[in-house]
Amino acid sequence: MNEFDLLICIIVIAVIALIFFREKEQKILGISLNKPSNPNGVLLDNSLKQKKGQELTSEQRSIIETNIGLYHWLPKHLIAPWEERIICFLEEFPITFMKKEMPTEEMRILVAAEACLLIVNRPLSDYRHLKAIHLWEDEIKGNKNARGNATRFEINLSWKYLKQSIKKARDGHNLTLHEFAHLIDFADDGIAQSIPVSRNSKDFKQWQELVNDEHKKLMKAYEGGKNYSIRAYGGYESIKGDKPELFSCGTSAFFERGSRLKRECPKVYLAMKEFYGIDPADWRQAKAK
């Protein structure tokens, strides 16, 4: 080995050592290597840290227990992080009822509780672009046929249908989970394409291939008259070729039909499990309704 090659080797080793010790230093100091670059995301995650150990009141918990079907399936170890997120969500995001009356405490708690199920093991910064949640008594103005819709910045929900869907814990048609999954899909690039990670993520290509493959399976199943764990609406495809409903419909199926989704679509289930950090297929109904 000549002097030039030796010098190159020394430089490479020095760079690797610098990266290693820098990462180690960040971990020791408690600095996240995956901090959201969005300033509001940082504020939301810091706000959540401050809620550590806080609990809902007995009245708030009673509203959730009475109305949300999935409450009776959620493992005990997830209750504490769920409640911390609900408390933080209620403080950080405005929920309005699109009539003169203000939203009731029940309305606010149920929307927050369902929205926080998606991020029970994820950061609050998943909702970093969210500005407002609008509740409509029945029909959404300007979109009469929709029970809900979402953009990168706001969510509209039909209260009438929301109350119906949250009680049914196993049908895969949960309105709130569906629309907030759209919000997560929108977060990085503002595009609804059923890929919940950024383009520079190591998992982007895997998600892209998964969405395309699963879309074909879903369409084939329903064209053949078969029932499927992910509802047919997940097969909707935009003019540009994006598949905006697969992730949101798949999310509802993941939370409410976990065992069936795992059996019928193991790759989809595994991707959702890794993304959300939970395993609904193992959930068991522990409390009577």
C-alpha cells in the first residue's frame, strides 16, 4: 500500500469514527435522530412529552368507554400513552361544530380519542400540518355525498355517521381512522398516494411496490365477487394513477379487522404493524360493552 492509499484509508476511518461518535453523543444527550424538520412538529412532540403521566378524568374516560368500540380491545399497556395523546390533542387542535353551537365535550373527546388511536405508538408530529377539525351535523357543505374528507391542513367529519361508525369495532369502516390516515398520508408531500413515508425514506420503494401489488389484488377480489378485509373503496384510483384510498381503507381494516387482514394480506399487515408500532391481530376483547 503506497502513502496515498494509506492516507485515503485514514480519512475514511476518521469519517466513519466521527459519524459513530456523533450518533452516540446524540443518543446520550437524548437527541432524536429522526426529529421532524417542521417547527410545528417539534412543538407538538415537545408538548406531548410534557403530558407524560397525565390521565383523563373519570368523566372523559366514561365517554370513551361508552362510545368507542375499539376501547374494549385496546391492550392495557397502550391506555396510558393513548390518554396522554388525547389530552395533548385537545389542547393543540381546534374542533369546531359547523353550526352556531360549539362542539360538546363528548364530541371533542371522541374525535380526539379516535385520532390518537392512530398515533398511540407514534409522535404527535404526524399531525404537524393540521389546522382544524370541522364537525358537520349530517352532510358536509359542498360535498353532500361524503361522510368525511381530509386535506393536508383540515378534516371534515359528519357527526351523524361518526357516531355510528365508532361503536362498530370490527367492520373496517371507521370514519375518523380513515380520514386521519389520509392526514398522515398527506403529511410529507401533500399527495394522497397511500405511501405514509417520505420519498427519501428507506421504506418508500417498499411501500410503493406494496400499494401497487395490493391494489391489483383488491380489484381482482371484488371483480370476482369476493369479500375482502380491505373494503372496495380502497381500490379507487385517481386520474394521475395515484391510489389515495388504499392506505386509509387499509388502516381501518388494520385496526378493526387485524386478524383477517393478517391472514389475507400478510405483507400489508406487516407494513402497517411496523409503521403504527402496534399489533391489532393479537388484541382480545377484555371488557364487556
